[in-house]
Amino acid sequence: MHEYESWKTPDREGVLHRSGLLKSTKYSNIRENLNELVSTSTIRYYQTGYDKVIIGFGSG
């Protein structure tokens, strides 16, 4: 997946940052029926990306 972002920083008036991010998205879904009337579901979602411009982006 590829995502484009732009943002302003409060400490630098009139500066607009732009970045094209290469992103990886993963998710898993677990559903369990506890009985005829009750079920439970959980979704895990994880996204990471890489951009040379943003220092530390995508790191732990």
C-alpha cells in the first residue's frame, strides 16, 4: 500500500511537509461462539511504514 501525507508543524510557520509512505498492513480476526446467544470477536490490526524523510518512522 502507498499513502501520501502532508502536515504543518506548529514551530515552523508556513512550512508544509509532504511524504509518500510505503506501508504494510496486517490484521487477524478471531470469533468464538460461547453459546447460542453469545459470541465474542477480536480483531488485531498492525500497520508499519517506511520513509527516509521521517526519522524513526516505523521503528519500535
